[in-house]
Amino acid sequence: MKAIGGILVFVGIIVGLYVGVWWAFIGGIIQIINAVKATPVEAMPVAIGIAKIVFSGTLGFIAGAVLCIPGMFLAQYK
């Protein structure tokens, strides 16, 4: 059980970093750039991109916690 718990914690950290850094932060920046470059500039994609950037830390934490918390309990299970 400790090995499965360790694997879950490791995967949770990787997933949290991916969601927080790549999908939300960098993806939000790319979304804002693409929305501003579009011929008719629309407010909704810009607003969603800004929201993704602002909440990137929270999204990454939640995505990582979904796997890390059960992994920590499995690692402590005897």
C-alpha cells in the first residue's frame, strides 16, 4: 500500500503542476494573446484567460490534492 500511496502522491504533484502551470497559467496567456490578435476582439475569451491566470495556483492545488490526499492516507495505512 505504501508504494501505491507514493505513486499517487507523485502523480498528484505532476498533475497539479501541469494543471496550474501549463494549462491554466501558460494556457491563459496564450488564450489572451490569441483573443487580442483576432479581428473582432471579443471580451469573453480575454476574461476567461485572465481568470485562468488568476486562479492557476488554486486550480493546480485542487488538481494535485485530489490525488495527493488519498495517496498520503494509503502511504500511512498499515
